[in-house]
Amino acid sequence: MSCQCVCVPAEHEKSLDREVHLEKGFLVWGYKKDPTDFEWSFWNEWVWRSLFCSLIGHTVVSRLCGVYLPQCRKAVLTLYGMVSAWWLLGFKGVAVLMLHLSVSLVVAQLHSPTLSWGCAILLLSTLHISSLQDVQRAWYDSEERYLLLLFSTAVCALRCISFSLELCWSPLLAGGPSVRCPFVQFRRMKELATQLSSLTSYCFYHPLFYNGPVITYKDFSQQIERPVCNVSAQWLLAKLLRVCVWWCLAEFMIHVMYMHAIQNNETYLHILSPWALGGLALAVVQFFYVKYLVLFGVVSLLAQLDGIQTPPLPRCVSIVYSFRGMWRHFDVGLYKWLIRYLYVPLGGSHHGPFQKVISTALAFGFVCFWHGFHDYLQYWALLNWLGVLVENIIAVFLTSPPLHRIIVCYLSPRMQRRGLALVSAFSTAMIILSNLVFLGGTHVGHVYWKRVFVQGWSTMAVPMLAFLYCFAQVGLEVDRKQS
């Protein structure tokens, strides 16, 4: 990696400071802090302002209820989650969330997955109505509190979809047909109240409320009733230490490397050498990975203390060698959610290749819409869909009987793996490019494509592919040991 990406020279640091106003550093002596990664700065600020106290409070309340009121723990945690949301989002913010929950639940009583999906899309669409955004912004004294409501509502929408579809699919949850009998009507009202209570408990579970990771209602409902886990001090200390190390690593990167400030300045993108740009790209995607180790690691630890098994933490992006693997192993909770509620119901891989292509396209389309449906997100979703499509075509081609027999006869297992790693190196390059579009926008992706993949191809092609080939070999070895 170029020294221009590892340690910014003093004259460039002063230039960046004038343009992006680097903050006073506190972790690395003599270095200022790069504040231009919005997501990291946003959640860091909220953690130290209030979320740290509320999350610790959740753990204390959960442990006390597990000891003294185990039969009421779910209700108490629901109440605590609603009070915490009220504290941060205000009465109007909680009212908006409850409105989303209530509408979703009422539509789900019709037991139609199509109507539930239509309702969910309409509710998500309200997040993009500018006049409604202006009204909600006026409720708060800062943009950050409005954004917290926006993020909470978006994550809550996934939970409402999960609950609604499980309600439509499960006769135990859905209840019997409507009958005009006072006793039956009373029972239906009681069932509706129970369903609303379950949905509220699911959506307002405090550790996962604001940012995930996503967990389906089926998994949540099966685990929330479990007794509080008795964990050893060594286990808890080891988990806390890992999160602290990840946090320190992320802070070190933004104190020393300034990769986001450099990436946001097109002047630097054009004057850096192709090799420096390659190092910058690697730094950006690695920081994204470390960031989510922290964001998901903290809340996953608290959920595990409550007996809830959260999805595995993201896999290192350096050893993810395919688009399919990127979705399967980075945000595992969102991947499982998409498979269960979108990909499989739409036909998936069980109804022919055309249906598989359509199901995949609609899944990526929904992810793009859920993230905000901006122009750069559309390009990102399209790149990922094309990447998965090409990988599937290559897999079908290589496993076709005539070619597969030739490969098995003439290539040893080691040579087969080396060939797969070589093909995966090209896929990894496109994965990095798509992630740069997601993290920096289409203009950043265009600069990288032009300077690294087009202009720098004659000098960088062989060494870059060799570098990514090694990454793919490590990823293949990890998969082999885990299979």
C-alpha cells in the first residue's frame, strides 16, 4: 500500500484540514481525526451522548428481571425499549413508529402476503416524501435526532414485514376465520392485542432497535422467552475486549489514514498514482468492515446476554471472493431476511433460471429502495445483480457435464482450486468497485474505474490480480475449513 494512504504528509494534512475541518484527535498523539465518515461519526456521537447509558440500562434491567421477575421479563424489556425510544425520539417519533406497527398489523389480518408487501412498500415510501420529512425535522432541535428517527423507522419496517408475513403463513398466529359472535369477536380482539404486544416487543427490543443486525420474528420469538444466560466473567471480558480492540483500530485508521477525506476530494483522487488509489480503496473497504464489527458487535453481545443468538458478525472483506459470498457473509441477518421473505417466495432457484434471475433482481431492487433509492444505490444494486448473474452463469458453465468431466480428468484438485481462485480474483476486483460506489458515490466509482481499471491496467493488471488471487485463496481455505 502506498505511503500516501498509510500516513498523510503534513502539507496534505493541512490542506485536508482546510477543506474538511479535521477534528482534534485524542487516540493517536499528534494526529487529527477524520470526521467525514458520516455513519461512524453519527453512531459514535449517539453512543457517547445517550445510547451507552441506555444499553447498559437495558442489560441491568434484563439481568434483574431474569432473577426476580422471569415471567415478566419480556414485558419489562418491551416497556424499557419504548421508554428509551421515547427518551431519544420523543412522543411524536414513537407515535410514528406505532402507526407503522398498527397499520402493518391491521393489513396482516387479511392473511395476504401480497397486501402486506404492498403496505410495507407504501409505508417505506413515506420516508422519501420531502414534505413529510420537513414536518418530522421540525419536531427536533437537531438534524441528528431526525436521522435517528429515520434509521429506526427503516429498520422497524423490516421487522414489520417479517412479523406480517409470519402472521400470514402461520395458522397459529393468524387465528381462525371471522365469525359474528360476541364471544368469538372478543377472542379475536384478545388475539389482536396479543399480536400487537408481540410485534411491539419485537420492534422495540432496545439493543437491535436503531441499527440492527436484522433478526427474523420467527427467531426472535423463539429465543426471547429463554432464561437469561449465565455467562462466565472470562467469556464476557473476552467479548468486550474484542469490541474495544475493533473500536480502537477504527479510531486509529481515521486518525492516521484520512481515507474518507481523501476519497471525498476529487483533486486527490486524480493526482494520486494508481497504486496509491488501490491502497486507498483497500483502506476504505477495510474500515467499512471494522466499523460494522463494532456497530454489530456491541449490540450482538448484549442480545446474547438475553439469550438471543444474533447473526454472525461480518466476514473480513479481504477474503470474500464472490458477490454471492459478499451477501451471504457480510450482513448475514439481512441476507437471511431477503432469502426468507423475498427470494424464496418469489420462486428462487426452484422454478427455473429465469425465475431465479427475476427473484434476485427484485431482492436487489428492494435493498436499493430500502437504503434510499438514490442514483448511486441504483448503480450499486445493478453491479451486484450483474455480478451474481455472471457468477451463476460461470458456475453453470463449469459444472456442465462435458466440461466438468474434462476438468476432473485433466486437473488435480489443487489446480482446480487455483483456477477458481484466479477467476475469483476478477470477481473480487468488481466487488471492491461496487463497494466503492456504495461508500463514495458514482463519481468516486467512475474515478477508480478510469484510473485503476482503464489507465492503470497495463501496469497494474498482473500484480493486482496476483494480490487478489492470494485473498481468494485465503477465502477458499476458510470456506473449506468451515464446510
